Amino acid sequence: MFRVLVSDPISRDGLEPLLEANNIEIVQKNVSEEENLAQYDALFVRSATKVTEELMNQMPKLKIVARAGVGVDNIDVDQATRKGIIVINAPDGNTISTAEHTFAMIASLVRHIPQANMSVKNREWKRSSFVGSELHGKMLGIVGLGRIGTELARRAKAFGMRVAVFDPFLTKERSEKIGVEKHDFEELLTQADIITVHTPLTKETKGLLNKETISKTKKGVYLVNCARGGIIDEDALCTYLENGHVRGVALDVFEVEPPEHTRLLEFEQVIATPHLGASTKEAQLNVAYQVSKEVLLFIQGKQVTTSINLPAMSDEAYQKVAPYDSLAQKIGSFLSQYMNQPVQSITIEYEGTAAEIETAYVTKSMIASFLKQRMDININTVNAGVLARERGIQFIEKVSDQNSGYSNSMKVTIHGEQTTSEIKGTSIPHFGERIVSVNGFSIDFHPSGHLLYIQHTDVPGVIGNVGRILGNHSVNIATMQVGRKEKGGEAIMMLSFDRPLDQPILSALTELDEIVFVKAIEL
């Protein structure tokens, strides 16, 4: 008998796949009320139950934790992974709900529906005060074309809107298939009548719409955020609402929730909801039903597709894989940050002793690391291949027991829409991972920490000028490696620092005549 504890309120309809199966016992009781936690094999939660290390220690038979929702902030995933406990969630169960809520916010915003509603309830009848705009013929700018952005685009097109999309990883083929216009960020800012954001909150997207970028938008633009608080700078919003550049704002998320101290709520042209994107009966049922099916697959010994942590491996197996897995993750993250453009295919080549390991596992680990920078869902070795194919990315694996100067090596080549990038690395016993080649430039550095990649012309004085700028900004260089293909041609520098570099420093470096390309990398 496989015993499942459902700790948070979940309807029996959501548990239907498990209720219909044999040899499964389901108990719906909060963990604080259950005296014998040690008997359970699975734990179902929403957001209320905190799945801590202490709770897991009380459940020695626990094999899987199912979160009926997207976020897993209430689950100690690291401890679960160490204990060999699978953690699953429902990454797309609220896709329709959030897309519909976003569109409802857009329609409400341009037609002043919340304000008009309050006016009528106050026994007023000010029709002329609430003259709105039609959506038909307007350009909707979508920043980030994941599942939610795609569903939103379909609804906007049904209303006769033009849909422009900025997504640095959107291929031309996919944009044509969905029927949207692919724009760069600057084009979208200057042309869109309404801009809505649907990206993860990362260091690249935090404050994506800020004082500088909002100034480039059309006067009278509408801005919408039903994704993550912080993607739009709230102070900048206040500035442009005050001067009339931004006509209206719709927010379902805030930098701090509840938003008790933000000035945004003082503006009449701001409409807001309390993080309701996923709050529909259907979405709540969908996420429960989805994870129930995943738990049933797990019980049946089949592969689950929404695990957010690495599946448990024997110590012996993982000891062989671990050095290459770590290297693969570093290479994947490096290339994803370095190559900010749509990707068509990824080729991974293993040589020497690296060919003796379970390469399929490492390949998926590399792809997962690459995609984590680009997608607003949890990604790991379980779902990396499926998600890559969904994004139109092919991946090819090549294995050879020959070597090209190293006892083991891994070379990853990313074929993008405009360019191709390549990194080769090796794992050296007692020294760890080393990157030995970047885009054909021979180099040797440890892929970790705050890095800066500089491509430049190989002429005297470049290194000195870089050092001068860093020194003027009180930045100390921890390490520096250089590489070139031929004298006087192109060359690269790879520097590491004790802290991330600020944007003004990067801007100053790009102004040097000899500098071709500068990119900060965080590993």
C-alpha cells in the first residue's frame, strides 16, 4: 500500500487519478494533526504547509512531495534532493488562468472599467470622464513569449490587435508559426501601444522597464505586469505617471507584497489586483489534477516530467558523473548568458574518459542549465529535453574515446539564428573544471564567480586601458587570462572579480576603440 498525506485543502476531483488507482491510500489531514507521519510515502501540499528538513526527518518513508501549484518556496528542495525525495509541481496548470487575467486587466485598463464602476457605485454618472480606447488595431507588445505569452498573443489576435514580441530566444520559425511580429526591445518600446511583461525575474529582467527604457516608449503607453514584481521599476512608473507619459498601468504583482508603502496605488490611472493570476477554480483544479497524475506515474515506476530537482542516484554512479555534471552546468549557464539570441540547435561532444560516463544525463543537465536563464519555469534533467524541443531547439550528442590533448573534454556548440558559439572544457582531478577554449580562442580559466568576457583587437595598450578603467572605479581584478588566434588579430580576455560589475563600468569598457564585445557572466 502506497500512502499519501494531503496536508492542504485539495478537492477530491483534483485527486481523482489517485483515487481511481489500486493500492493507494489517501489521507486528508494537516501534518500538524497527524501523529504517525512516518507511515507516508507521498506528501501533497499547496502553499500553507512548510516542507522543512525537520518535517522530512519525521517522514523517513517519504519519496515524493507534490506541490499543487507553480512555486516551491515552501519546500526545502535542497534537503529533499539530498534525501533522494522527488519534488514535483504544476508548471503550466495556471497558464490559461494567468493569460485570461492579463487580458482582462488590459481591457479594463483601456476602458477605465474599475474607475467607472466605482463612480457609478458612488451614485455618479460621468460618461464623458471615462472615454476609453479600442483594442482593435492597437499594437500589443509582449516581452517574453513563453506559455502564458503565447496564450495571450492568441487572445489579442482574436481582438484584431497587432502582436509584437520581444524574446531574445524566439526563433523566426516559431514567431511565424504563432503569427506574431518579432521585434528587438528598442523597436517594441517605441511602437507598442500596450506593453505587457511575461518573463522570469532574474538579474537581467529586474527593472527591465526602468526610467531609461520607459522614456523610449510612445507617449500615452499602457504598461501591464501580471508576471513578477520588480520587472517594472515602481519608482520609474510613478515618475512617468506624474508627467503623463504613461497613460495607465495594470499590476497584479508588486516588488513587495502586500504593497503597503508604494505610491503607485495613489494614482487613479493605476488598476491593481492582489496577485490573482492563478486564482481561478479551474486553475486550482488543474494544478492538483496535474500533480496527481505525476504522482501516479511515479508510483507506477514511470518517468515524471515536472520534477524540479535531480532524481536520486546511487553514490557510486553519481561519483563518476558529478565532475562532468558540474562542468556541463557551468558551460550551459555561460553560453546562455553570453549568447543572447534565439537558438536553433545544441551539439555536445564528449572525448576521452568523459565518453565512459552516462552522457545522456550530463547532456540534459547542460541543456537544463542553458534553459534556466531563458524560461520562467523550473527546469532539470527530467524535463530539459522536452522543453528544448518545445522551443524548437534540436540537440545532438557525439561521443568519442579519442582525445585532443586532454584526458577528457566536453565541447558544446550553440547554433543561433545569427551566430555560432562554442566552449570546450575539461575536468581535472583535484583541480576541478577548466574552460580551455572559447570560440576557437585557447584560454585556461575556472568557470566560477563574477566573470567578465572581453573580445578585443590584439594591439598594445588594451590590457592597460582595461585596468585603468577598472582602477578608476575601485575594482580589483582577482584573475586574468588572455588568448588569441594570431598576432594583431582578434583576442580575448577573461577576468574574474570579487563582486559583480556595475553597468557604468561595462559601458565605459565598451567605449574603448579596441573593444569589440563585453559581457558580464555570473556563475
